Amino acid sequence: MSKAARENFPVALRLLPRRYRAHLSAVYGFARFVDDVGDEAEPGERLRLLDAVESDLARLYAGAAPRLPYIRALAPTVEACAIPPEPLRRLAEANRRDQVVSRYETFDDLLGYCELSANPVGHLVLHVFGAATPRRLAWSDGVCSALQVLEHCQDVGEDYARGRIYLPGRDLRRFGCTEDDLAGTTTPATLRRVVALQVERAVRLLGNGVPLVVSLAGPARVAVAGYVAGGRATATALRRSGHDVLGRAVRPRRARLAGAWLRLLATGVTGMTSITRR
């Protein structure tokens, strides 16, 4: 969980009842484990390890005891929260795709990847809170895709060092940006314009967060507002940096994140009041 503070999926663990903290920790632990398999394991071992993850998920849903520790830790959450297998399998599939696909031509192509790599996280969270209705899942997809796009903007240099580019190739060419521009320690104007375009697209997707938060109550609203606020604060940080993503790590200040969180919670309260009056 120590990695959570550096990412755009903040979980309000200290503010939530213990049962939710335990379930979210199990979900997050699985997601991080699968990501680490896809990013940190020896390249020749990654597909074999992802096969092992998928086999263990099949074992879990068949009623057998999982062998991998992060899936064993997830088992009580799957049972208590009635979590379906598909979001978990899609997270594994995203990391499988990372082993064979390293470039995306259009923003729509990138959103297709987010369907595997990010959107399942929102589905899992909503299942943890017993709030996974079709409309909320659709709103959540917009939010989670936005968070993933923003994370790709923050990590341009790190991703390039791994041989991957998550900025659309069509946009790179449109602004005259070459792949070599992603390898430096300074961010050229061409790359800044590409990043700026992705940030604004992500901000529009984050607009799904307001109706999602308004539709929720109690701990679910607190947690989901944290995710949306994290995205808003990250977008603000990227704008304030002039979209300089190679010169330094761009992360939102905690005070700004907290402020965005509180404002969104207040919006949620107002929205719930309005809905109740209707």
C-alpha cells in the first residue's frame, strides 16, 4: 500500500470503516501485484507468471484454494462483496497486452487499453461498496480512464525507458514530436502540446465524477470523491508545471488534493439534497 500515495487511485483508508479498508487493500494489493508482474519481472518470465495469475483466479472461482498470496488475500473480499471474475481477469489481460503492444495510434485506441488497465479498478471498488449499478459503472469508466491517461502523462519518461509510449502516435505526429523527444531530461514545446491535449481530454472524462459522487452516500462517496479529486489535482499540477513531464516529477500537493476532495464532497452533498427534494 506504500505505493498508493504516488498514484492516482488514492484510497481514504483512514476515513473508512475497517471492513472497507480490508477489502480495498486486498483489491489494491492484487492490482499492484499484477502490474509488478507485467513491469518488474524478468521479461522472459512475465507471460508465464500472468498465466499463473489467471490459473489461480480460475481456481478461486471454482471454489479451490488459491496458491498465490495476493489472490489468497483477495478470496475473502471476492466472497463477501460478490466480486465477479471479469474485472480481475481484465487487469491481468492489460499486463499481457503490455508485453506485445507498446504504441497506440489514436486516443480511442488508448481508451481501449484503459478498458483493461484502469476501468476494472473502478468496478472492483464499486463492488466493494455494494454500489455497482450499470449507470455508476459507466460513470466510473470515464473517471478511471481519465486517471490512467493522467498517469501516462506524468510517467512519459519512465514509460519510454520501458519501451512503451502511451501518448497517441497521431498526436505526436500532429505536433511534430518524435520519439526521441521523449528520451531527454527537458520537455520540448512539441511534447508539452501533446501532453496538454491529453490532460484536457482527461479533464473532460473526469466530468463523469460529479454524477458518480452525487449518486453515492456514506463511505462510498468519501472514497470515490477521493479518486476524482486526485485526478482533478493531478490535472491542475500538470497545467501549473506547463506540462513539463520530463524535467521533474509532477505530483499534486497534498493540500490541493485535500481541497479538491472537500469541494467535491460538498458538491455531492448539494447534489444529494437536490435529488431528495425532487
